[in-house]
Amino acid sequence: MNIRSVAQLAGVSISTVSRVINSPESVSEELRERVRKAIEQLGYRPNQIARSLRTGSTKVVGFIIPDITNPAFLLMVKGAEDYLKRKGYMFIVCGTDHNIEEETKLLKTLLSQSVEGIIVTCSGGRNSSFAKVIQNSGVKMVFMDRRYEDIDLPYVGVDNTAGVEKITDFLVKTGHRSFAYLSGERNTSSAKERLRGFMKSMKKHGVEDYQVLYGRFTFESGYELTKKLKKIPDAVVGGNDLVALGAIEALNEMGYHVPDDVSVVGFDDMFYSKYSKPALTTVRQPIYEMGYMAGKVLWQLLSGKNIKKRVTILQTDIVVRETVKERNAPNRGFTEKVEVVL
Amino acid sequence: MNIRSVAQLAGVSISTVSRVINSPESVSEELRERVRKAIEQLGYRPNQIARSLRTGSTKVVGFIIPDITNPAFLLMVKGAEDYLKRKGYMFIVCGTDHNIEEETKLLKTLLSQSVEGIIVTCSGGRNSSFAKVIQNSGVKMVFMDRRYEDIDLPYVGVDNTAGVEKITDFLVKTGHRSFAYLSGERNTSSAKERLRGFMKSMKKHGVEDYQVLYGRFTFESGYELTKKLKKIPDAVVGGNDLVALGAIEALNEMGYHVPDDVSVVGFDDMFYSKYSKPALTTVRQPIYEMGYMAGKVLWQLLSGKNIKKRVTILQTDIVVRETVKERNAPNRGFTEKVEVVL
DNA sequence: TTGTAAGCGTTATCAG
DNA sequence: CTGATAACGCTTACAA
């Protein structure tokens, strides 16, 4: 059942059927009606594949994200979809499982599927074959949340540095004097930016009593890193909420009470953080909005407009809940800087 | 840059290039090498669109799920993808936002995108236009987790009834005498099946002191329904983990301690439940496995095999954590059955 | 306003 | 083993 059957049933040529579908106003009312009846009767739907082949426009955009199971990434995706679906686009979303090779492979697959645009949240700190693959492929691309710094593509992200700096400043202001920063994957752009924010705050306030530990962006990593702490500081800053929650768990096991003995903060304000006990003080990222913006930027690219702003940075908010307690801790005299890599 | 450019560069016909790609063994070693060099040199990748148009096989399967942001649905999707990607399939996943009309619309869109198969997790209890749309479309379909009972399609799900029955039995055995069941969307197949499990347990043990309240599958719903409870029972059974967690929050606010005053159980064993305070006792569903099975069933359909088992039901486990306390409560003499609809 | 026909990039059939 | 050519279903000049 194709355009030919419709034409036959309606007693017109296939071009007329095509016109009824694509520019009805250019067809006489009589034929238009006849064709519509035929379409209805047969339950005809145009074959998008053929259409794409002919027009060169697939109306499909692809997403590449590190983990298809992580709600934060999917909220971004939803933001972008909500913008782009009004423009008539369909979506293919692929997860790399944080694997660079998979990322390259998916990129190739999407390209041969002729997607018109791709929104990428990077899986690693570098991907050496990335540039080569997209080179003169004609796809429009945007980085979302994370980017490869050596690749010049529009980027929509969040001010990670300012976010962590802000919440660390808040800790200093509320009387904390010693700190530990629990980082996520140290090669990712977001981990680097966040750590930078922490360091800026330390410098700015002349704090020397801090530790930096590297692990992953997971609950388990937060838990393990905390157990490796050389001493328990006044405040623990998690690379994200999961890490912070893991830290709280470890702290509890070690007999420390949060926030009475130690304050803990995170980054993300993920769905569950407000329900955790005690509710987590953290940095809220405009995740959905970030995706929405990325969708918008891609749309501009897609419609041939010039992008004036190659980089769009969204700001964050501190959300104060129950894991930070105002204190006036004595300096415990720990000034050594430590790095532990998990 | 297409198959023609490759042919030209290699000095062969386009059929030879096509053969090198699709059945290399049928081409002489010499030409094969020449063509491969040319492909390499140009960075050529076959146009899937054209290929699909010609062969009629797109190698794409679609997913329709109620909420693209819910990790549980995405874990199912991942299960199915993990199975199907080894067979060379790509994926389009669409979320309906629990909206039936959107569901129908997406179905149509997927069909005109010529996906070969669709895995559906239903958004409602009924969708009147569903059957009409897929009628003689030729797509292979499978229901996953939830189904429309009036539509005869293969179904892969979980034994909701047995799961809730099991955990309610457990509550009875541990000395609980009065109960409240907090249901999710009452028209969905899973909500119905779960409630049935609760009722079976009540009947079986001759318990008459129970309340059933209807709301949604959300934290907020659990919270609100709990506040509407006519009396506080020994145990609250949540329609899922979110509902249970909401119930705990409300209970705490109302001055009851879980599990000392009231026991609470959920259903799902979602990611966060093990970290909640106190850690939630719940029913573990084999979510990933369910998706994997659905992928397998769809694959059988796709490869033209006969499906012997139209219905595949996976079993659940109870996971006992900290929200249930063994007790020997006196019957508080509440025998009235109440229904509250949110 | 309508129809004819070319062509999008492949694969498949058929000769050679 | 290789090449010419038709066809997949559609859109779009161009002609009528």
C-alpha cells in the first residue's frame, strides 16, 4: 500500500496525491477531497524512508549520552526533545555505558542512519577518533553538559565552577574550617570544572586545610573515598549528590553524625536528594533547561542560522536543606594537601 | 559521496562495491582490495535510508514508554536493547508522559518511520485507537511490564499479584494485624494486579481490618494518601517504592516512627530504596531481565518464528531491610473497609 | 490545476 | 566473477 494505490483509488496521478499531502492548497478542492477519502479509506501513511531518501531530510536527531539509565541525562534529553519535537523531529537516543569506543561506534551508526543532528554528552575526557568521524559528514552537532575541549562545536552547559565555588563559600561562611573534596571521574570536563570551583574558594579564603580525593560519580565511590579520608573534616563536598550520599553513609558507619559532626554537600539536586535523610544541601542545576537550550541551539544549526553564541553557560542555585550546620570549629591544625586516587 | 564515487575511484561498477559490502566472498580478492581501499580513502559509509528503501528492512525498533525520565522504564529498555543490538538493531525510544493520545500519535509516527518492531509499556488502562492503528501495519509488537488486556499481543511482565501477596503474607506472619494499601493509578494493569495480591493475602488470612486508598505511583501520592488514612494501621503497603517512601515521610511528620510504630513496604526495589533511611523492605522486580526477555520475544517475532509462549511472567523476590518490625499487635478493632480516591 | 518523468542511493536480477 | 539496469516510494521540475 503506497502512494500509487491511493492515486489509483482516487483516480488521479501520484503527484496529485503527493501535493494533497505536502501542499494541499495547490490542489483543487474536488480532487483534494477525493484523495483524502482514498487516504482515509486505505489508512495510508507516507513512507518516511522514501521521503527522506528523496528530500535528504530525515527529520531525525540523535542523542549520545553516557548512561541511558541515569535520570539526569534523560531529563536533559527530554528538554531537548520537548523543544525539537515541535519542529517535527524524531529521536534516537543511544547510551555508551561510559565507553569511548562505543561512543565512536554509535556516532558512525547515527551518521549512516542519516540523522540530521546529534546532541552529545561526552563519555570521557578525550575521544581521539571523534573529530575524524564527524569530519565533513554534514551533521550538525552540539555538546550538552560535557564537551571535548579540543573540538570546536557549540556547547550548552552549566557553570560547574561557579556552582561549587558558591556552595563552598557558603560552607566557609557558616564556620567550616577544614574540607574534603570527593571528585568524580577526573578526566571529564565537569569534574575538572567543579574541582576548580572548590580550589578557587579555598584560595580565596586562604584555607589550606583541605583534601582532594579522586574517584567516580557514584554512591559507592563517595562511600569508599570517605573511608580513606586521612582525617574527618568539618565539611565534605561531593562531586555530585550520589557521592555526597555515599559519604554520609560512610560517615554514619564511622560514628559521625551529619550535620552535627560533619557537614556534607552535593551537586545536581537529583530527584531523590530532597527525600534523603537528612535532606541533602546541594547545588541545583537547571538540567531540563540545559537540554531545552541544547535543542534550541541545534535547531538554529539545523535551520542554517549562524550561531552567535558558541557557548551557553547556565547558572546554578544553592539549595539549602539539612546536611549543613552552622559551626565555629577550631582549626584542627591539618594543613597537608593529600591526593588519593581510587 | 555515495556508492558511485567509490566505484569510480576503484574503477569498478557500483554492483561490485555493493557486493564487497554485502557479500565480500563473491568478489575476487583483487577487486575486493581495491574497493576496500577506495571506501577507506573516502570514508564511505552506506546510506541506510537508501538501503532500507530498497530492502524493506530498517533494522530499527521503537520503544514506547510512559515516562522517558523514569529509570525503571529505562532499565527495561536497556535490557531489550542489550539483546537486540547484537542482532544489529537501532533504537528509537519515545515517552508519552502517561498520555494516551500521545501514545497513539507516537505509534503512528513510528509506523511511518518504518520501524520493524515496537515494544510498548502501556500508558493507561485502555487505549481505544491502539488496535485500529496497528491493524495490518505489519509491525511486530510486544507488551512489556504493562499491557492492554483487550489486545492480543505477546506480553512479558512480572507476577505483580504474587509479589504483593508474598510481601503481605510476610507482614501477616511477622505479627501485623491491620493494614493499609496505597494503590497507584487504578486503571493500569500493574496496579490492578498488585491490589489483587494484597486482597488475596487479606482473604487467605481472614484479615478484615484493612483500608485501600487509590492515588498515583508517586512519592507525593503516598504522602497525601497516608495523611488521609482513617486510622494508622500496623503496616502500610505501598503500590511502589515511591509511594512507600512518601508514606514514611507522612508518618514521620505525624509523629509515628517506622518501623517501631508502623511497618511500611514497597514494590520495585528501585535504585534508591536501599539507601533510604530506614532502608526500605520491598519486592524486587527483575526489571532488566524483563526488558531482555521482551527483546528476545520481539526478535523471535521479527525472525518469523512462532511464539509458543504468548505470555512470559517473571517472578519477584522479597528484599527484607529495615522498615518492617516483628510485632504482636492487638487487633485495634477496626474492621470497616474504606475507599478513598485521590 | 494536473500529469509525466527524473532521480535520491541502494540492492537484486539477469546477462555476459 | 562482473556489469548494466530495474526497482524501492516518494518529491519536484517541467510540460501541458
